[in-house]
Amino acid sequence: MQKPNLTEALDNIEMLYSDVIAIANEMLSPLFTPINKLVEEVNSKINNYTIEDIRNYMMRLQLRAYEISETREKSSLKAELAAAMRKEKYAMMFNAAQGTSGTKDNTALLSVSQEIIVESLYNLVANLLKTKQDSLHRLVDALKSMLMSKMQEAKLSMSGLE
């Protein structure tokens, strides 16, 4: 008897997960698409960079990381607002409900399910933005290492000519 309930619950979670991910992807696509294209560009030419190319990519990646920072902060604020709205609605529903404390709690919890999902959505968006921003910073650090190596090679080859 419990197995069908578990299967149904898993299916419901998968469906809700898919919906939330689709919303998050739609929200982030305008920001992530140019970033992903830039990263692909960096990757495609990784072995043929000049010092100037590396500096150019580092600057472009840093600018993309900067763009993410504001959106990330706004998403975190939206998650906090959703949490505040959830708590307020829960309290109002709990106080308005009739019955035992357990019944009132269950009634209030059922009424805030949408707010819980919205809060989760904005937490997901903020976390995805943080992950992308951190990845951009790591890529810039890797390019810095490449730049230092290229500059050292150039310096050695210049000193060898003298």
C-alpha cells in the first residue's frame, strides 16, 4: 500500500522540481547565455592566446561576474521577502484556524505551500548565480596563471635575445 504513495510522491516532486527548474532557467537564461558563450569562446582558443587575448578575456569575464552580483543580491532579497510573507501568512492562518494546536498547524502549513515554493525558487536562483559567479572568478584566476606564465616566457625570450 505504501509503495504507490511513495511513487506518487516521487512523481509529484519530480513534476514540481521540473517546473521550478524551468522557471529558474527562464529567469537566468538572459544572463547566463552570453556568459556561457564567452566561456565557450575562451575554451575553444585556450592554446592560442596572446597576452593581450588573456587580458581581454579576463576583463570580459570580470564584467560578466559583476553583472551577476546585482541580480544575485536581488534574488536573495526576494527569497527573504518570500520567507517573511510565508511566516506572516502562516501566523494569520494559524490564528484564524479552529481546533487543536496540531490542526491549526496543519491548516496553516497547507496554506503557505505556494510561499514555500517561491522561497525555494529564489534561493535556487541566488545559489545558481553564486555558483556561476564563483566559477567565473575561478576561470579568471586560471587565466591569471596563464598570463603570468606567458609574461614569464616572453621575459625569458626577450632576455635570451639580448
